[in-house]
Amino acid sequence: MQIKKKDDISLILDNFSSYAAYDEVGKKLYLVFADRKRGGQWTLMGYEGDRFSVHGVGQDYRDEDESFFEEREHVVSFLWNNRAALKEAVMAGE
């Protein structure tokens, strides 16, 4: 999969269940990919109703809580800024 434009990220979000694992306890889909800026990993979570959040963790940091995206445009922009790591995770799951 190529990620050459933000529409490609929207396509991934539209088909999130094809790339993500399911957490039965939390009732959510999730996809883990590298946090290259902080040297850890991001977990992108998808909930019913097209709602997404993100949580980061690494050796020297751990986000307190999930950060929910208020608008789809915000999650797309976040993923655009992390597209290389997202692409690796999506390709590993194909």
C-alpha cells in the first residue's frame, strides 16, 4: 500500500478492521506503529461510530491517557505526520 496523499489514509481508516487487531475486553480495534520522534510506539484505537484515539509509550515516557480525536481530519493529519511508520504497520498486517 502506498501512502502518497491524505486520501490514502482515509482509505485505511475506512477499512481499519482489515489492518487492526481487536481487543475484546476494550471493545476496540487497535494498530501499533513506531513513534519515531520519541523513540517508542503509538497505538491507534478505533471505536464504534468512527471514533479514534491514540496513546504513546516508550522507554522514557508513557502518555497518561488516550487522546481522542475530535474530528476525522485531526486523525488523518496525525497519521499523515507519521505515514512512514503507519505504512510499515499496515503492510505488516496485510
